Amino acid sequence: MPLYEKSSIDEFYIDLTGMDKFFGCHKLASELRQRIMKETGLPISFGLSINKTVSKIATGEAKPNNEINILSGTEKPFLAPLSVRKIPMVGEVTYKSLCDLGVKRIQTVQDMPMDLMHKVLGKNGLSIWKKANGIDHSPVVQYQERKSISTERTFNKDTTDISKLKGIIVAMTENLAYQLRRGNKLTACVTFKIRYSDFQTYTQQQRIPYSAMDHNIIPVVLDLYKNYIIVDYWCV
């Protein structure tokens, strides 16, 4: 049986390894798509390739209602003319950083030495370089009950407005606490992560008594946040 992984409310990965011996992977995927459209009346697209990254990008190119089969060995030519914005994990901030370097097409990343991408963007640069070259060894992971919930916010422009940041952090924490209560869940660990414009990332955790209440979780999050503010002032 094929393995499947839910990546979002309307996106799934399916590992069809071995299915080519019986049905043909593209034939099976195409027939599944036709059946879903017939039974639901909804448009559906898919991208078929040797890994998750290329399949996700191909699916995006196939939308709103089509299918694309990227044969093994043709990943790089398929990706080359596309915008680097198409690479999963390249958000607005990273895209701007790449554009500032004159990198707008995936082919430019393919032509760059991996060490240069690492030097410019750190670990993110390595990951982007691999994805641009169609390299992704991450497996399809079957459904598992969630062990954590999280939220994040990326700013289009850098900010040093402490009051603004505090307000956003409180709102994000309230949202997560609400999700816990709605799902009848409790948490015993709070993690705070901050990433600066140079992609330096810092993470802190703190254990707490089991809770899903705002008044218990928000002070812990703000304490973790203050640690970074103190460090920043000390560095100045």
C-alpha cells in the first residue's frame, strides 16, 4: 500500500515506490486524480517526481487543474527557469536577500557553488541549494498525532519596536493557547524562537506545569522574549 502524508488541509504527499511494477506510477496517480474529480466535482492537481520538493513545485506549476510528470533525471532542467520564490521555504525575506544578490531564477542557484550559498545564507543556503538542484531525501511520513503546535511571523521589514513585537507575541500565544483548549490538550513545554535578518536563529525552552491557560503561558513566553532583548541591549 502507498504511504501518504498530509502536509496541509488540501495537500498530501504519496509515496508510490514499487507501484510501477503493478500499475505504473503516473497511470495510478492520473486515475486517482480523475476519480477524485468525478466523485467530488473539485479541481485537483498533482506533480509526480522522485522526491517531495520537486513534486510540490510541479504541483504548483500544474495548478489549478492539471498534472505534471517530471521524469527521473530531468529535475534540474524543469526547475532551472522557475523563480527562486517557487522553492519551498523561500519566503519574502529570503527572496529579497536572494534578489539583492542578483539571484532570481533557480538556474542561478544551480550554477552557484554550494559553499557560497552556505557562506551567504548559512544552513538555509545549503537547504535552498539542494532543493534548487532537485535534491531532497526526506521521506513521506505517515500520519502521526501532533506532539506540538506552533505559529510564526515573518516581517517584510526589520523592526526594533519592542512594544509592537510584544503585542504580536502575546496575540500569537493567545492563539496557540486557544488551539490547545479547543483540542482538549495541555502543554508542559514552551519554546520561543527568534530569527534575525542575517538568518541567525536562537531558540529557548522552558518547562511549565501542564496548562492551556493564557495567564499561565503568556508570562513564560514574554520572559523568554526578554532574554533576547537583554542580550541585544548588552551587545549594543
